[in-house]
Amino acid sequence: MKALQGIKILDLSRVVAGPVCTSMLGDLGADIIKVEGPDVVDETRTWFTSGQEEISLYYMAVNRNKRAMTVNLKTEQGIEIIKKLVKESDVVVENFKTGTMEKLGLGYEELKKINPRIIHCSITGFGHTGPYKQLPGYDFLAQAMSGFMSINGSPDGEPVKAGIAMADLFTGLNAVISILAALQARQHTGAGQHCDISLLDSMVASLLNIGTGFLNTGNLPKRYGNQHPTLVPYQNFKTKDYEMIIAVGNDQQFRRLCSILEMEELADDERFATAKGRSLNREDLVPLIQNGILLTKTADEWMTIFQNHNIPCGPINTLDRVFETKQVLERQMVQNVEHPTAGLVKLLGSPLKLSETPPAIERHPPLLGEHTREILLELGYRKEEIDSYLETGIV
């Protein structure tokens, strides 16, 4: 039994945000039907990783647990196939530009005539309302336009984007939440609804305390690099070999840290005794900690000591160390999946741990159109019709 077993999702999305959403729903047991055009495919199929040019690992990362079919949306027959899929689906996920679904005759108002219970989740750069609604949106743009980049980077450096597609990821997660909420609401109302999720909204919401701080003070936030705007010490520190993170979250932890570092006087210093004082006087405090006995032991030695005294700390791992970590492996965050052309592929595991309905990767990221015949047969199309559609490029 899977949490979303019996839920069918028509996935018209491509690139990252939409596929992240649908792959997570697939992990939870939903039947995901990924639709691409016979010639217009998901761009990530062509995004190759250095050292692996045979298959797109980018595509693999966000398209597990799906069945794939091709449909030409420029044909009447193709649109009719989509409408039949809508009639049998619970959710439609798409990330076309605002207005495209309406031009295809597949806008929410039309979809709910076909299936009043349908949940239509639109993922766009800027949403379906507002002066930017027609503009194309990308992850990098959303990180920049939301203010997110302005608070990332070193104090004397340039604004920096996150190393992963953070806007796409947050938007995909928000799409999952909206779909699950709409499914729950449908239990009570019997009706579906339209979910309007955007990259910009998702990144603005991610500003949390930084955004709230500006709204209520009018003060533009500084860039702190690897430091924290309010917690100190909460950053990377050098040790005898490599850098590590110390993340002190309260006064008790700071006092214990000072004791371990043989700097008890700092905990009694009125400049550093409180979180507010440490934040205001970080330029005095941080060098004292960095230039003390931290440099006399290795990072591993310090982490053992700090962890034994419940002081949050950790290594700055490179990916080779991450995927050798017992905790990561024990939590099944690496999954081996057999692929029909690539052989054994390693994928990231699901972060969702459910005791009774655990997520699982049960389908490899599908080949283009891999399940077209299978899905059309389920819709009631005859073999001869399918052969004709394949010959004429309708599917």
C-alpha cells in the first residue's frame, strides 16, 4: 500500500520544477503519466553531465516513478487523447507559459467541464496574475528577482545564486503541498480546483526571517557569507587540517563551547554573554575563537569532542564524503535503479520517511514515449488506431 495509490496524475511539465513535483508524488505511489511531444521533448533529456554523455543524469534526477508517452498537441487527435487522460485523472501538472493551456483548449475552465474533480496545478515563472504573468521565468531569474541572491555571498563580494536550482526545487515542493491540500479538500467538496504556483512567489516566501525583518524595519539586510545574521558563532572555522562548521544556537551552548576551548572568560564577558551581544560584537568574538586552540586539533577530533557535549557541529563535506557517510546510507538516500539502456543507475533517495506507506523508486526514469502503446490501450484505443497514430506522428 502506498500513500497515493489509486491517484492518477497527468504530467505535462518539463525541465525541473514540475518534474520534481511529479516525481515526489510518484514516490508516494501515484501513477504519473509523463507526456512529451514526439519531436518536442523535455529539454533535460539533452542536458548531459561531464563524464556521462550516454544518458542525461539531469533528466534522471527528476523523472523517476513515471510512465512516458508522446502526444502531438498540435493535432486534434492529440488534444483528444489529452482530454481522455484528463477524464480519468485526478491531477494535471503543467508548466506552460500563462495562457498556453487556454490556447490549446485545455485551460482549467475547460478541464473541469471534462472532469469536475480535476485538480489543475500550473507552475510558471510569475503566476497567472499580475503584470509579469506573460514573462518567461527561470530558476536563476527567480533567485535574482526575489532578493534571494542579494543576501547570499561574502560581505565584500558579489551576490551569489545557490549551487542547485533552489527556485525550481522550492516551487516543486510547493506544488506538491498544494496538490495534496487540494486532494484533501476534494474529499469534502467533491470538486477540484486550480493551483497557481510560481517560481517568484516560492523564492519570496523562502526569505522567511530576512524578508520579515526588512518588512518591519525597512533595513536592507547585509550579506554575511557563511555567517548567520543573528547567531554567533555560527559559521565555518579552520582547524589543524580542514574547515568545519560550529553552529551555536543559544547561550548555554556558547558557555559549553567556551569551556571546551579553555576560554571561559568569554562566556562571562558582557559583550558575548547573550545572543544579541554576540551578534553585535561578532567582529571581536570570531577572531578570538578562530585564533585559539581550534588550530591545535583536527576537525574530526574537534567534532568528536563537540558532539559529546551537544554542541552542533559538522564537516563541510565534498560529495564523495557525503555518499560515504553512514548516516546518509543508513537513511537510504542512495538508491540503485536498473535502467533499460544505462544499466545500473544510482539515484537520490526520498527524504520522506513514512512508517506504514514508505516511498519507493519502483520505475526507472522512462525513455521517450516508452509507455505510449500501453497507456493508449488503457484508454480504449485499438491496436490499429495506435499504429496509425504512430505512423502519422500524432503520438
